[in-house]
Amino acid sequence: MVAWRGSVRSIKALWETRIQRRREEEEERRRRPSVGGATSRLSVQVWEDRAVLARLRDKLQTEDGRLVLRIEQEEWKNLPACLVRFVQVQEWQIHRTGLLKVPPFICSFQNLLVLDLCRNAITEIPEQIGKLTRLRELLLSYNRIRNVPEELGCCESLERLELAMNRDMKELPDQLRNLVRLQHLDLSMNDFVSLPDCVVALPALEWLDMGGNRLQQLPDDIHRMQMLQTLWLQRNELQILPENISRMSRLDTLVLSSNRLRDIPSLMEDMTNLRFVNFRDNPLIVDVSLPLRTEDGEDDREMFGRDFMLTYIQEARKRNYAVLNAHRLHQTDEDWPRHDPVQLGPSTA
């Protein structure tokens, strides 16, 4: 009886051991796929990054001693983070790729001198852009940017900034006045209704394009832009020019076509530095026609250029003198003393 009980206990213990072992094996099998899946996913990511890096490496070129990343007309809506492997790149040329945003990791590219992302679908500029203190050119025309971060004012080496054709852009942060080296600024074809004060305050600005906006007037202190040489203001809503524009001593190109100007300030006659100017398609109140210089009817002058401006100012001055003289004559007639006719009495015999 005792031996039988002992054998039963041995068999029971054996089965319990087998059952426990089987449970452990099943649990181990359940754990294996999850660990294997994570490893597999990690492995896939590594291979994908390698493939992307190989693809990007083919886009690297050396031009004029610079390492350039050039991508044209390929779909890259987002740039991969593995791009930071190429932090030695000095210039980005990425056009027509459908790129949606400037990646925040852009700050890793401390050697970047030129960032050209024109003709994409970018909607915002990250604040990290301000860490690119060596950046000289930032070209973001033909995108969908509405707001410019104030951190852009920290790009102390910036010399060229292009933000044309972003359509809904209508203001700039005041911090951009800190771009003391900025020489070239393109804000054309946006939605500005006035010239931002931070632009007027730029000390080194030489070239400015604000054509195709909704400018209604220019600031009276526009002469603060002492270094400005070229000013494009075509296709706006300007009705009058401030007289202080004549004090812009370095200005040699001024384009004012397709505005609503009614007159030209007479002081602009003294702008001897102004070599090219255009007043075409403005409702000017004085009708001016330039005489032809040659007998064959050809004239190589710009019909609404500098000669037109000078002739207009002279004709407007003559007209004003004529109006003033007419007014004086009219006033003299009114003030001339009138005497009643002498009444002669009946003759006496």
C-alpha cells in the first residue's frame, strides 16, 4: 500500500514537472515573436536609412569649392533626419520637390552658407533657423509662408533674403532690423500694404523689390535708406510720393509703373544720380509727350523714363505758374477800385 502511494506521488510529480515545462516553453514561444518583431523593425529602419543616405549621397556635388546638396523635381515632402550625417554641406539647392517645411534639425548644419528652397510648398520657417549664424543667403520664394520667425533676426551674416510670391505674407518681425549685413531683399508679390519699418531701418540694404503688393503710400522718412540703389515698386496702389524720396542720394533705379500716381514731386528733378526710372501706366494729371530725337521716327529713349520725368516736372511747373498767374489776375480784377460814372448836372444858361 505504501509502495503504491509512493509510485502515485512520483507519477504526479512527473506530470506536474512536464506541465510546468510545457507552460514555460509556450510562454517562451509567445515572447520570441515580439522580440524578433522589434529586432526586425529596427533592422528595416536601419536599411531604409542606409538606402536614403545612399540616395542623398548621389545628390552631393562640389561647386566652386563648396559641397552642395542639389535636389530638383523629385518628391521629397519631408527631409529625413538621417540627413544630419552630411553636416559638412555648405549649400542646399532643393527646388520643385513639394517640400512642406524646413526641418528643425536645420540648426545642425552650422557650415551652411546658402539655403535655397524656392518653388516648394513650405508653410513655415522653424525658429531654429536663428542658429545659422554663418548663413549668407536664404531663398524661400514661391512657397506658402505666412509668418517669419523673429529668430531670423539672429542670422547676423545674412546678406540676401528672398521671400517673393508667398501671397499671404503681410508683415515682418521688427527683429529683422538686426540684419545689419543684409544687402538684397525681395518681398515682391505678397500682401504688404505698407513698407515695414524694420526694412527702412536696414543699414546696408542696396536692393529692394516690393512690386506686386498693395502698398498705398511710402514712409515720409524713406530717405533713411541711404545705401539703397535699386527700388522696385511696380504694380502697387501708390497715389503720392513723399518729397523726401529726392534725398535718397544713392538711388539709381526706381520702378513705379502700374500705380495710381497723380503727380511727380518737383524735387525729384535734382536726383542727378537717378539713371533709370519708369512711370508707365499711372494716371498723371499732366499730359506729356516727348519730341522724337531722330527724323526717321525712331527713339531709343524710355518713353516714361528719366527724360519723361524731367519734362513732366517742367510742364507741371509751367502749368502751376499759369494757374497762379491767372489767379493773381483774377484777384487783381476783383481788387481794382471801381468809380461810379460822373453824373453831369443840367447845363446852366
